Amino acid sequence: MPCRRAATRSPASPSFHPKTLTMQHFDPTQAGPLRDVRVLDLSRLVAGNMLSLQLADFGADVIKIEREGRGDDLRSWREAGQPIYWKIYGRNKRSLVLDLKSGEGLATLRRLVRHAHVLIENFVPGGLEKMGLAPEALHQINPRLVIARVSGWGQTGPYSHKPGFGTLVEAMSGFAHLNGFADRPPVLPPLALADMIAGVYGAAGVLTALRVAERDGVGQIVDLSLFEPIFSVIASEAAKHQLTGRPTERSGNQSSHTAPRNVYACGDGQFIALSGSMQSMAMRILDTIGRPELKEDPRFIDNDARVRHRDELDAIIGGFLAARSRDESLALFEAAGVTAGPVCTAGELLTHPYALGREAIVQMEDADMGSVPMHNVVPRLSASPGGLRRPAPAVGEHTAEILAELDHLDAQHD
């Protein structure tokens, strides 16, 4: 059974609510809109793999150039002995083993560059240059090549020489300072957040540069730091600090901009997230919890007042929810059109009607585990969707295949 392609269901189709995920198979016959794009991915770990995944999911031929033996370091991020991260973020890619410390390996890479559209690397700045593969040299081989250079701090500036993992960037960007509760230390995210955001930004940059190469015949460098993408999503904090002269304090699940907004405990020990970011929604919440008189209370009459008295408002809403189960509360809010939702675990999402009905999660065949649940292709294109063509490869799985193709490409080029 071929894997369903992302976003192929028409909005007019009847709703579909399976109760469980069913195993699907990768479909190598799928051809996405980027099927004529060849990508050489020399990166390791998260940001580069997230970048190349966006291209691979839409049909690009992503060739992971890996070391003999352990390959990409992402393969060593394991759960219960399984390389879960690689299985998901390595999908739709091919693996080629090259020794880039040898003359033969570098010669093969130069041959590949001749026929490529994109090269992705995340060496410490200067790494390509030490290999004799500075962008100028690569563009002599292929003037249209788009070179995505991923690093912690960027290719320029006083930190350009420093290595940098996402953890350092998540701290220095201001994110960790905002995250957590006021009476506790700053909190780092429990995932590779800076890398993931950078990967998505990087894909946008690469596609933009590819459009320029297509139009003007000229390649360029995409200089992608981990710092700037994550800072961009909290950039308003700099403007706020300039205006007020003070940093935003950690506020847990509350917001300094709108109220009510929090995670509330229900009577059964489950949690609900609720947001009243618009005046009309905040008033609807007060009606729904049976406190319409609070709509005229000076403490809650508008957003500014509610933010100043958010602790009091949270106590009122929290008391209402503490007397009811999560399902009972969600049913009340659903009937009233209130913007509230459950705090779900990943396990709950595997059987959640939204995730199943939307096909946001797909259960894909896997040689080691039988099947692996993973996210579907994002975003959904109505006319030229992406798809899931191949599982994440073993180290060097496609070496012979790619080298044979390279000989053929060289012959055609000559």
C-alpha cells in the first residue's frame, strides 16, 4: 500500500476519523516538486538535517555524505537502542560514504559539486577552506551552486571562529531567560529548538537562492547562524527593553501581553491550556465559567486590567476547572466556542482524533521497529505535495548507486 501523500485530501472530502494509526509504506515512485534538485548534505546533527529534510520531503535528491562507520552524529541519539532521531530526520535521503580527509574522497566530492544545485555544511567557519573547498573554489566548479553554511554564530562577527551548539544559543539569545518561572532558574528547551528553527529558516533561504540561480545563473552563500533564527522569534524583547529599561521577567505559562492565558489543572489531574487573547474571547470565557458579572469588574474589564490582575483571574478560572474533569471542561468550552485545548503527551497524540483525522502523524514501515510514527510532510501544497519516498538510510547504503550515477553524469557532461 503506498504512503498517502501529504495534503492530497480535498477540503470538500468527508471527514475521516480513524481510531488508530495504520502502518503505511514508503513510495519510491512519488516525485515531488523539487525532484530536479540535487543536494549534497555534509552537515551533522540537527540544523543541517532539518534543512535538508524540508527539501527531501518535497522531492529533492538529498545525498548525505557521511564518514565510514558511525556516519552522521545524529545516528548516535538513541532511545532504547534505536536511532529514533535519524529515522525521522534522515528520511527521504540517500547515504554516500566518502573520506573527505583523502585526496580521492575530495576529488569525488568535487565531481559531485559539478552536478549539484545545493551544498549544505556545518563545519566550524573555515572548515571548507581548510579542505580547499572555499566557496570561491566551489563556484569555479559550479557557478550556480547554492552553498548553505550552518554555524552557531555565523560566518562573520567576533564569534565566527567559535563552535556553537543550540544549547549555547538558546541561552544567549534570551530564550532561556524568558522560559520558566520567576522564582526558579532559566529553563532551556527540552528539544533542539534553535537547530530546528534554523533548519526551517535555512530551507527558505536555500529556496530563495535557488530561485535567483534559476533566474540569473549565479549561485551564492546562505550564511545561517543558529543564533539569529531563534532570536527572530523573540525579537520584540529587545524593543520592549529599550522602551521600558528592564527585561521581561519569567512568568511560567502566563503571558505579559494578554490574560487569561495559562495551563490549568483539572479535577482529574489532567491539564487544559486556555487563551483569551481577544477581548471578545476573554468575555466569553467569563460567561462560560458562570461569572458574567466579572465582565464589568474593573480588574478584568479590558486586556490591560486583566494582565495586571492575571493571578486573581487565574485563581478564578483554576477554581472552576479544579471542580471538573478535563473532558467535562473541554466539552463545556467546545460548546461555547472557547479557545481551550488539552495538554497532550506524544502517546495521546497517537490516538487523538485531530492528529489521526488530519494525518498529521503517519506510521511508517521500519526494518528495525516494525513501524515508526513520524510527522507528515509540512506544509501541505494543494497542487504539488511532498511525500515519503524512502526510509532513513543505513550508513553508505547508496554509495555504489550514487557513484554509478556520477560516472553517468560525468559522461553526459563531457
